[in-house]
Amino acid sequence: MTKICVVIPAYNEATHIGAVIRGAKRFKEDVIVVIDGSTDETAEVSRQAGARVIVHAENCGAGAATMTGLSAARLLGFDAVITIDADGQHASADIPRLIEIAAAEKADLVVANRFGRKNNIPLIRRIANAAGNMVTFLVTGIYLPDTQCGFKLFGKRALGQIQLRMSGFEFCTEVIREAARYRWKISTMPTKVVYSEYTMAKGQSFASGLKTAAKILLRTFLR
Amino acid sequence: MNELQFTPYQIVVPLFCLLMVTYAWNLVFRQKKTIWEGGLWTLFWAAIAYISLFPGSLQYLSAFTGIKKNENAATITALGIVFFILFYMIIRIEELEQRLTAIIRGKALKDAGIDPVKEEPKKM
């Protein structure tokens, strides 16, 4: 039987992390939360909600926190990992479907697609995602409808091979680059997403999106 | 019949480009670059080799950019060098950041009772 855990990278998410952990625990008992240098009560709330907590002493970025979670899962003997955002924008009810798709399509990586079903997504986010998809296509040659989504499943092969080097939000593109490098089979799954003022404030701004794109291009062509 | 005559520059640069393309594809075969990146680098070095073999092709660039005088070309070259130094410094800072992140990540795993020394990506 495949051992699967949920990894949640979190930075100052004390108000939402409890609900996200409880939602994930309805489907998977093992939840790892990587506290990325939070200055609020995220760690305490996560422990109370029953998650295994790993703490970064300093804020390193979403990519570094995700990689710490993946490393932990690998070292703890899990076969697959589901990553989910800590701000509550993803529907944990989609976790079983994510696992079903991975099994049915023998996928190494399943990426949730927020644009695959009717969701109320702000225009600025749609533009930012389209730009992210284009940059990802430019550096990897792979086009996916939603490369920047944090809701993913890493299968056994992907979990064993992945090695993320980018620390910030640019890790989403690096995941696809790793998929191209190791020729993983990628599947997508339409998912529900909830955008609130909170999630909009927590996500990438236009300026940080530009910085992310510049970093990806720079790293790709000067590697 | 016109005889092809190459300057040493026209021999050395395409050979260097060939070497760089070989190096890029070597990285692809060692799975350090993707096929896509290998293709992009091949295009880049092929363009450099083409310009060295056919310097006249730069006349199109000159007409397009408006760089006609030597002084302008020198300014553009200097800007290129400055940008390269800037990129190099950014890459160095990024590398330092990565090393710092690796230390923080390792310590976090250790503090959580997970031994990061055992970790090594699997060849599959």
C-alpha cells in the first residue's frame, strides 16, 4: 500500500493553518508542516492540530520550505507526497481525486489546475498565472495550464528524484523543470480554489512575480 | 573560381562554439540540463558561429539597431560587460543564499529528529 503524507509549507499562517491541517487529516493521517521562519503562533497551532512540525530558523521562501517537507517525507519512508498551500485556498476534499488520478494515469506528478473548472479567480491572478505558464514553457518546453499551483502530488519516482534549488515562489517552475529533466509523466486535475482578501494579500504581487520570472530566466540561462 | 579564405578568428570561434555545443549536450546526457535548454544553447552558439563566419550578416543588425559608429559599438560593448558583471554578482549572491538555506534546512530536519545525512536523491 502506498504511504502518502501531506506537506504544508507555512509562513505566518496561524489564523488558517489549523483548518487546513484538519481538512487534510480527513483524508491523510500524516501531515507535515514546515514553518518557514514564522513570527506568529503557526507552529503551536499546527502542533495542536496534530501535524508533525519542522521549523526553519529563518524565512527561506516557499521553495525551500517545500523541499524541506519533501526531504522529510523521503527520509521518513513515504512513497508519495501531496503539497497544499497553508492559506486555505485549496479544497482538501480534492485530495482523494488527486490520488485516484495519480494511480489511474500512473503519473509521477499531478498538478492541480485552478483554471480547469469554474472558479472566481481575479483577473490579475489570471494574468500572473498566464505569464508564469509562459516563462515555464520557455525554460522547460512543457506547457501546463496552471504551473504555479501549490496543490500537487509527487509520486514515488518524483519524490525520490526531486532536488529543488530555488528558494522562493520560482520553485513551481523548477518542479516542472525537474519533470522535464527526469521525464516524469505529468497529469493535471481540475480543482476548486477560494480566493479571499487574505489569500490575495498572501500571494505573489505583480512586482514579486516579475522578480520571480527574472530569477528563473537568469538561473536557467546562466546555469 | 573564388577560393574560401578564413581568418584565424573565423576558425577559432566556430570551433569554440562547437565545443560549447558539445558541452551543453554533454550536460543534457548527464541530466544536468533539459533537452529544451540544450536546444536553446545550440541556437545561441550557432548564431555566434554564424556571425563569425559571415561578419557581413551584422550589417542587418547595424541597420536594425542604428549602431553605425565605432564609438556606439564600444558603448554597447561596455554596457554588455557591466551587465555581465552584474549577472555574475547576482548568481554569486544566489549561491550564497542557497548555501545558507541548505544549512537552515539541514538544521530544521535535525531538530525535528530526522537525520538529513541519510538523504540522497535516487537514480531511477
